[in-house]
Amino acid sequence: MIEPVNDISPCHSLRRAVFIDEQGISEPEEWDDLDTGAIHLLARDGDSPLGTARLIVAGKTGKIGRLCVAKSARGTGLGAALVTESCLRLKAHGCSRAYLSAQTYAIPFYERLDFTAYGVDYDDAGIPHRDMEKPL
């Protein structure tokens, strides 16, 4: 089940495991002031957190960020389910467009979910990224 949570400590644990420990992103680059006021989605199996996404609503545009899935749950469709649920939540909050910053290797994953890449590649925390968007 994927649901919004108020206690974001399990989301932070997942983000630490994936972004900091696995991908080598520094703590100052991972932790920002955008967590406050964001909608945090969490997927779990019982008490075990498996995936998370952070949603930021700005008018009619919603940003999906900090999306990650625990190593044990990759390849199960959970990532796609998180993106789908994120889009539904953003639409329910009045957004007509979703965008995200995709690590370039993940662009085909997001394209399968009807996102379109735009702009040029750029470096974010030492990892190539490209912006993507989808009408809701």
C-alpha cells in the first residue's frame, strides 16, 4: 500500500540507503528545506519501508522528487506504482502538470509512464539528469 505519511523518518531512511549510501550523494545535497510542506508517500510491507516519493505542489504544477525503492523491492513494479500514485495525488491537489528530474539512465522508465524529456542534460550531485514532464 502507498499512502501519505506525516512521520517521514522511514522516508529519510530509504533516501539515506539509496541516495547517500548506494549512489554516494552527500548529506548536504540530499537534505534540504523542501521536506517541510511536501507530501511524502511511503510504500511498505508491514513495518518495512520499501519505497518513497516527495511531492511538491506549486500552483498547477507538481514536482515528483526523491523517488526511490529499496534494493529488495526493485523490479517488482513498485517504482511505477509510486509514480502513478504520485500523479494521482498531484492531480487531486489541482495540478495539471507533473515534472521530475530524472537520472538519465532512468529516462526510458519514465517514458513508459508517459513522461517526456525536455531541455538538456545537467549535473545534479555528480549524476547526469534531465527534466521530464507529463500532463495530468
